[in-house]
Amino acid sequence: MDVEKAKEKSQIKQLLLTVLFGPLGLFYSNKIIAIFLSILIIPSILAFGLGLFLGWPFSMLVGVICVRQHNLKTQPYLAFQKRKAQYEQGRINGNV
């Protein structure tokens, strides 16, 4: 993960995207899972309609879990960036 580009993702935004777009909304959090679930769920919606009742809520759950995992991974990088900014401003080592 690139330290300079590490940012937290919003769970509300992820939930809204998956409510509106189903498995396609997963591209916000995890592209590989989005492709996999889109291949499984979208044809089942067109063929049987079961994807709408089973796959759509499943993609919402998976999206929230993926965002949570991403945010847990980025916490050390964000803490590093905050500490670095404080150091550069002279707030660390008693130079307040």
C-alpha cells in the first residue's frame, strides 16, 4: 500500500453504492470481489430473479466487510502520516 495515498473509505458510501448498484458497487472497495460477484449475481438476476433477493444483500454485506478490512489496513499508515506531519511542524520533541 502506498503510504502517501493511504485513505480511509466510507462504509456509508459503500453501503449506498451496493444498495443502488448491487455487486457493481463493490468496485469502490474491492475490484476482484466485485468482478467475481458480478459474474455470479447479474446473470442469476436475469435468469431466475434469485440474485436480486439473495445476491444483492450479500453484496451489501461483503462491501461493508471489505471497507472495514481496508480501513484496518490503512490505520498504521494514517498514524504514520499524522506523526510525520506533527514532527514537521515541530510539535514533537518539546518544540511546541
